Amino acid sequence: MKYLFKPFLYTVFLSAFLFGCGATTGVLSTPIENIDTSPLKEAELSKNEKNTWSHLDLAKDTIPGMSVDKAYKEIIKNKKGKTVIVAVIDSGTDIDHEDLDDVLWTNKKEIPNNGKDDDNNGYIDDIHGWNFVGDGYDEQLEYVRLLASGDKNAPRYAEAQALYDSEYQKYLGYKTNSEQNLQYVAFADDEFTKHFGKADYTKAEVLAIKTEDERLGQAVQIAQFVYSNDLESIANAKKVFKEGLVEINDRLNVNLNKNLKGRKTGDNPNDLNDKPGYGNNNPRPSKKTESHGTHVTGIIAAERDNNKGMNGVANNVQIMAIRSTPNGDEYDKDVALAIRYAADNGAKVINASFGKSFSPNSQWVRDAIKYAGEKDVLFVHAAGNDSENIDVVKNYPNDAIGTGPEVSDNFITVGALTNKYGSTMVSSFSNFGKVNVDVFAPGSDIYATMPENEYDMNSGTSMAAPNVAGVAALIRSQYPSLTASQVKKILMDSGLPIKAKVTIGTNKQVKSLSEISTSGRIVNAYNALIMASQMAK
């Protein structure tokens, strides 16, 4: 899966603006009477609010968080509960991070580094999890692998070819726009540095400029656009566009490269039984930029109240780190075996912040999801970042074929929210679906752990899913008698029922949450724990 990070959100904005075609589609301005009983937040969020908004409370803070802080203060207090193992099936996770190193699952049946499979589970020295990708990292998208096979009679081959042609041209356009954007902000930075005689000029100083000079006036225009799109500063805009270009070039040169040979594990990915135990026991990232798994893990389980970085949602968890997602689309074989590994080794919650639109062996994954359900494991899945209705378009992994019967009642799919309550509350990138998306949770600009003891914000349904996985772990910790199916029901039924109309998709449709998700609700930890206590009785 190609993850959604914030830099990519701005790839075309500035070029469109400066070439005179930047008029944006009018979005819904929700009348105050339709915002339920909560007022819109007028003031800009403070730095602390930005970094912790997913834990805040809608009624108290007018921010659509999950009321995590309220739940700890009024319900959990000092109760630790039972330790819950959460498997993070993702890219590499920095298990040495200062905020994660004390929340790791350790396989006590395995003697570290003796080169033997002490517990006879098929995986040698799997101390903190497993790495199904092995020494690999760069990979194609699944439909590119289909084209690379050359089998024109394969199902969906023609669809894959059409998608490839479209995507390749689209990303070439993105590359051109991002290069132009970078030139524009670099130009503005040079002009302001000359004008002020310093490089550390402020937003207030820029906005106070009155000039007849054409070049400086153009620079001010660029700055105004940057500030209006939450890019904060010219320096940050330069950083964003540079990172965006890296992502775009990655897509063109790696993910869409038909000649790439990425797999390093020596197995046949189309044979589920070939080379059992392939990969290795190191679930860490292969490079610093492989940060997704670390970020997801921090959202769930970063050590709470240790005066470092940030607090995870759950307070008594052990993270099982499973590396199955490369820089590209994950293989169905790796995902299916990763799910079974997690279920067999005691996980009670699995977080799956990945997905793709082609899945040649999707039944292997559905069988694994059903297996996890039989082992009482809750599977929390990110809805995806294509602004699509996944009741209509294909999205994997899933627990059903289309909108048909589910293979198990342990699978919950999560869409993403922004920190702005009201009409723009659903993240513009978030997928949706009355049948196939269950709930919504915070997913835009989420602050969490990054490799090498760093922290940063990322956006995506990839961030919404671990927020929900964290709440699920809280429930399973405080009320361990509840089943995975019961926890899913609690997460859906205890959320805040939002009646406000929101805009969704690329064409800004106006819908209610009940029209774009099964529950019509946003997850709320405080309410979930109250409902869990009642159900446990």
C-alpha cells in the first residue's frame, strides 16, 4: 500500500493557484442548527491541542476526539487491567524507540538468538514478532505485478493496464507540479530573506508587507497561499514539497516499475505452503524513512505519562511487531501468514493499516481473518485513502466478497476524521461506505512516534485504525471477559452519533455519517468503557 502522508496533500495546490485555475469547489457550510448541540471551534488550535486532539472530548473541547483523556480521568484512573497483546501488521517498527521499548511483546517460549525454533511455531528466534518481508523493501503495486507477469488472460488484466496508464500519467503531472511548487516557495523564500535581511522572518512580518515591487508582491501572494493551506511557513512549505517529490518519484520509479524485482525472501509468493518460516526475526525498519509501522504503533501504545513524546491510547498493552508491508503493495501470502502468526501467538487485537485494490489471493486473507475470529481476535482495518465508496470499488483486505456475507464478526473498518468539527469533519482522503466502513475516528494530522526517537504528524486512515485499535485494547484490558465480536459491537454502538452533514469524496458530496458508514458514529473511548462495563455484567 502507498500510504498517505501529509506532503502529498499539497502536490498540485500552489501551481494551480499561481496559474489562475486554483478556484476550489465550494464546500458545504453547515448551518449551526445542523451541528447537533456542539459549537464550532472558532479559535486556532494550540500546539498542545494539535498534538493531542485525538484524545480530547467533543463536548468539552469542541474537537472531535475520542475522549481518551476523559476516560482515564473518570473511569480508568489507576486501574491497569489485564495486559493485552496487540499485533501491528505493518512496515517495520522501531522497537528500540524510547516511547515503545517498554511496551513490546516478548515470546517467552523462545530462547533469544540461539538459532533454534524453541517453541516449534515455525519461526526461529521470533522474540518480538516476525519480518515476512525479510531484507526487501521496495515493491511494485499489485496491479503492476499482474502486468509484469504478462498473462493477458488473467482476471482484471485489462483493468490493470488501464489503471497503470492513467496512474503513470497522473504522477508525471504531479511531479511537474511539485517541482514548480518548490521553485515558487524557494523564490518567495529568497525574496523575503533579501527584504528582511534575515532567514528567520515570521508570518506576521510577511503579512505586514506593503509594496509596489512586483517580485516582492508575488512572494507575498505565494506566502498568503501557503498560510491559507495550513503549511505554517515558507520553510515548512519547502520541506513539504521536497518530501512530496520523494513520494512521487518513489511511485514512478518503484511502485509503477514493471521491471522491479523486489522480493528477497526466496519463496514463491503464489504458493501459501512454500518455504514456511521465510523472512527473519528483525521487525525493525530497513531505513529511517520506513516510518509507518512506528507511527501506527505509537498511536496505540506509546508509553503513557513518561514525559516523553506522546501518550498512546492504551495503557497496558504489549506490541507484537510484524513486518509484512513493503514500500509498495503487500503480498497476500505475507498478510495471511502474518494474521495467523498473530492469532497463534496470543494477540487479542490486530491493527491492519494497509490495503490495495487488487488482491489475487484474497481468499487466503479472508480465511486467515476467519481463523483469527475463531481465536477471538479483533481485526481493525484502515478504510483506505482514495476518497472512494468501498461498497462500490474493490478494497482489500476485506471480510466479505463485495457487500456479501461476512466470513466472521471480528472485522471492523475505520474511516478518518479531521480535528475540525462540522462539514469538513471527514478527512478529504478517507474512503467511506454504508456497508463496508463501520466507524470513523481521528486520522488527520496525528502526532506520534517516528524512527530514532523522533515524533511527527502523519495523516491517513492508517492513523484512524490504530486509534480504534487502542480503544479496543483498553476495553479488552479492563473487561477481558468480552469477546472480539462484543468489542466490535461496543465500538460501533457507543460512538457519538453525528447528524451533521459532511462533505466526502473528490466531488464533495454532502452526506450524513449514517449514509457513509454502518454505525453513523465516531468512536468514543469514554462511552465505550461505560457500555463495556454494562455488557460485562
